[in-house]
Amino acid sequence: MLRRSSQQHTDDVDDIDSANPDDPTVFRSEHDDEPGEAHRQNPNAGKMLGTVIAVAILGAILVGGFQWIERERDVVPDPVSWTSIVTADQVTGELTLRHSDLNIAATANHGPRISGVLDGGGAVAVVLPNQVVIEPFDLLPTTIDIPRGHRVRSLSTTDDLSVVVGDDGGGNLVIVTDVAESRPVVLDLGMLTNEPNPRYFPSDIRHDSTGTLFAIADTVNFQTVLVTPSSSEPVYLPDLALSVHPRLVVTSQTVGDRAEIGLFDPNGDRIRTISTPAVRGGAITADGERFVFVTRDGRVMRVTRTSNDLEDLGGLELPEGESINSVTTVGGGSRLWVRSDHTAFIIDLSGGIRGRWSAADQMSEEPLTMLSRCSIVHADGVSRLVSLLTGRELTEVTGISGIARSDDGCLVTGVRTDDQSSVLAGEFEMVNLSGRRVLALAPDASAVVLSSDTGPVLVNVSDLSAALTGGTLASVRPLDTGADLFVLVAGSIDP
């Protein structure tokens, strides 16, 4: 079995400004303007001064501590890295697993006509015409039948492979999770809920970033069903889930221009209910204590599990007559991508605006997931690759079709519409691949598999220029295979 790597390391996000030196709270004695003799006549002056200094030091420590706590809450998870590669012959069904030294670690064949390989948390699943095989290199893989009309996809989780089998038009839903542990857990929603005519939509699944808790909208009974691999008993919540965390679940019911936000423990106990303006979407902070959200009219707000207060963190500047259309959680759960017709914003979970774009024509972007750390924004005929963490524009990618992206969205490939040449772009200017094709992209944008005259090669992005000019760097390594499908397995680590 491929094993997952830990994703617990995080980078602090410097969201809190230092204290304003022009606005301190300064103790000032009522005797400040009296002559020095008056002070000498006060025998307690020395004690008072010592007390003032001690209070000031304590205040500074407390302020600094609060700021440190605030910074700790708003963190960006590390990108999901990789070490293993799975190659597949889609016609014959031959599968090969290689670790970082590219030596063959395992082979398998579960049948011809492979349509895809899903990966996450160091685990893989192979999609065949009528079934999906979970952990195909295990002695006893898990096999799930694919009913007619159902599709197979994976959820954007960091620490596990979560496979969903469902019908986009609604029906029963199967989630296979805990794949990276000892044995996958199959969650069949119809069986768990005993619903005779289930109508669950894959697009309505909400989940935490690591893939341990799933909330699914039950459109038959107008409720939310919570399931987890650690329990065979579902939990039922009223209304529809907005965001999910192992310590907190947030639901919403909208009536007109108002909403009722429900805060729940994952066991179903209601913590509190708060009335707010109509909500478009939001995210729960990493510590599970706060829910930061954006309203339909562009207000950024926050609620906490310990208070009934509704905090207004500020507003987004929108064109007259516009409202917020969508809010997507990105950056591993640390950022919100907020869109109206003609504007886009990146919001961090302290309410700060990290980036803003506007356009005369309607804007759009390439599809985003919770793992996205970069996005391609299309506005007024120009396409730009931007960082979803900082708001920085990385490079222009106008005139590219057939776009494919790494899991984090920060490495992009496609074909120029003018001359049909293949290109690659990232945190560098767009590079012409000189007749080569991109066969696979690393989930963290660190490497790429390219075609070559002698067969596929694995190239570190940092050495891309040398590889394209014929360099023989150690990081440009041949894969020596006739396979036609390559996957750099997210979250994999060498055994």
C-alpha cells in the first residue's frame, strides 16, 4: 500500500498588523507638570512607577499573546507533496508503481480499458468501465461497482483519498474513504440512512480538508446527513451544510434576505443559532472555533462557537447593482475566493483582502477546489495566473486552450491557439516546450513528466530550462516505460 505523508506542518500567515505607535494607551501621572520637589514629597512614587512599568509590560505581553494566537488560527497548510509515480497502459490495464528512485516497487492488472487513476493521501484508485478498484497494488484491493449513469471522482482532501460514486442527476451515493489507513471504509448513503428513494448529489458534498467528515444534502427530507468512517451511524442536521470541520459544522437556512446560521458539534448537538444577512459561503478556521463568511451584499462577517455576537469584518466594494454570486474555499481551507459578475476577491480568514480584480466584461476563472493555491482569472480578454494566498499575479497565460493544471493550480499547461505549440507556465514566464508534451504534473507544481524522442522523462520544474535545451541533469530522469497514463501520487512517501 502507498502510505500518505503527514500534512500537519503549516506556515504562519502574517495577517495581523503590528500595534499603531500613534495610538498607545499611555499612563500619565496627574503630577507630570509639577516641579520635581513635589514628586520627592511623595514617598510612594517609586512604587507607583514600578507598578506602572509592570502593568505596561504585562499589557504588552497580553497584546502580543493575543496577536500570536490570532496568527496561529490563520494558517496555510503545506502543499501536498509526492514521491511515488503510478504508470498505466490504458489499453491492457497494466499498472506499475515506482518510488522516488524510479525503481519498480509493484505491478498489477485488474482489467483493460483504464479510464483514469485517482490519487490522494498516498493512495490510488483505478477506474475501469464498470468498477473502481481501490488500492490496486494491495493483495486484497477494494472493488466498488459503478451503476449505470454514475460517475467516479475524488474529493479534494489533503490526507486521504476519498472516492465518490454518484449520479450528477441525483440518486444513491457511495463514499470510499480512510483509504490511506489499514482498510478502506465504504459509506453507502442509501444503506446508512435506510432511505428507500435516496436523492443525493455529488456536488452537494461538504467535507473537511483532511477527509474525515462528510456532510451531504438530503434533498428528499430537506436536511443534512453527516457521515464519518469512524461510525456506522449517520448524524442528521436541519438545513443545509455550509462548512465542515472535525470540531464544528455550520448550516444555513435562508428566507428572503436573511439567514439563520446553525453551529453544531459533529455529534449533532446544537451549539447556537445566529441570525445574519443572506450568506453566500464561508470557511471554518483551522482551530474549529470561528466561521468566516461573505454575505450576498458583500459583507465579510464572523461568528464563533463561544458567542452569540455577529462580527462585521468589513465590506467588499462592488459595482452598483451587483451582489456576490459565489464563495469558494481554497488554499487548504485558509482563503475564500469571492466572485460577483465583474469583480473577484481573495479573502483570508481574518477578513483581510489579499487581492481584488475588476473587469468591464463578465469575469470567469478555471474551476477551483479546496487544494487550489493558484487560479487562472479570465477578464477582458486577458488570462492571468494568480496566487490565491497572496493575490500576486504570477504570469499571463492568454491564448491557451486545453488547459491542464497541477492539483494546487500553480503549474499550468496547454496549447497556444495561434500555432498549436505546447507550453508550460507557473511562477515563471510561459515556456514553449519545443515539441514536447506534458504527460503529468506534480500535485505541488514541483515536477512534470514530459514526452521526449527517447520516451517519457521526469523533470524538476527548477531544471526545466536546462532539460529543454538538452541538458543531462540528474533531475531529468527517464521513466523507461511504454505506458500512456502517468500520475505523480499526491501525499505519497517512500516506504
